[in-house]
Amino acid sequence: MSIIASNFKTNHTRKSTATFVKEVNDFLVSSKITNDVYIFPTSTSLDTFDSVSNLTMGTQNAYATVKGSFTGEIGTEQLDEFGIKTILIGHSERRHILGESQEEIAKKFVFYKELDYKIIYCIGEPLEVKEAGLEKTLEYIYEQFVGIDTNYENLILAYEPVWAIGTGVTATNEDITSVHSAIKSQIDKPLLYGGSVKVANVAEICKLEGVDGALIGTASWNVEDFKQIIENTKDL
Ligand code: PGA
């Protein structure tokens, strides 16, 4: 069954997040859809939401700490307040825009693994690597597994080519299946695809061999579209 995750990035307010979550929850209840759905709002919008068991709220980021002096960051003390036990780690925007190194990412992974968090771990190559071919792409991706326990039981992977994120350029089915089958041959974990997934292409992508769902940014921020995305993949 497809896993569908929405990454809000720096979008939505506390108020609009609450409305969004309620609408998605009501939709899951009324449509009896049982696929696993995740929503990652901004940290200012985390809260205790009433939701069905297949709708999980997660954090887009947190520091590898319970609490302390890490200006601008949050730790598990803040996440525990809302019962958050799910985190995105390794997103390319944190790697490339916020400058998180593989070492820092691995440290964060180890910390949240120890606490049994569900981790959605993102990997993906920039355009110049993709243009160098599949072998170079896979080499680059495997470097992103350094320090990561790929046998961790609460692990979901997300392959998100950097050149496809927020650009409107989705990877071709062939690009997706070749990378997914290579990763799957090494690591036996659910593997989502992310990068310009939208209402119109989500079902086709989720039907591909080796694709277990989608991690969606832009196209998920409108609640009607997100519900349609869930609807389009409910039997996949
Ligand atoms: P996008 O982002 O859907 O806007 O391409 C995906 C992601 O970064 O998770």
C-alpha cells in the first residue's frame, strides 16, 4: 500500500496547518482510506492533533538533543510535548541550503534511532551527478548512507533527485525505476519517490516497480490536491 507524505517546508501557518490536518483526517475517516499518510508541518505548527491512526504528524527537522543551547533548533523536549515520534532526516534542502554535512546527518540519525523514531531518510543526487550517468549517481547516493543503519526497523527511505525538487521536472519513469531497483537490491526498506510529484502523475509513479509511495512538497500544500493525491493512490 502506498505511503503518502507531505512536506510543508516553510509553508502554512499554525492556523492553516490545523485546518489542513483536520480536513485530511476527516477525509481519511469518511473515505475509509487506510494507507499511511504523513504530514510534516513547520516546527511552529506542531501540535497535538486528533487524528486516525494512519495519519501521522512528523517534524521536518530537530537537533540531536533533548534540550540545550542550540539557538533556532528544537529537541525532543519540544517534540515530546506533542507526542511527535517521526522525523525527516537528510532532506536535500538541509544538505545543500542549510549546509548539513553527512557527519551531522548521521549523528542526528543515530540519536533519533536510539529513541525509536520513525525516520524518513532522504537521498538524491544533484543535476551534474545525474548527467554523469547512473553509476556516478549510485556512487553519490551510497555516500549518503555513510553512518546510517539501513537495517533500522523504523526506517523509510525517500529518493529525491535534487534537480526534480520544486522544479516541476519529474524524473522519468526509467530514471526512477533504475535508481529504485538499485537501492532496493541493497536495502530492504520502503522507498518513496519525491520530486515534482503531483495529482496528475502520482498514481503512475506509485505503480512503478520498487516505488512504495511518494514524498511531496509543492503539490501537497493545497489540501484539495493533497486529498486527491491520497485518493489517486489508495489502492496502490
Ligand atoms: P516538491 O518537493 O514536491 O516540491 O518537488 C519534494 C520534496 O522536497 O520533498
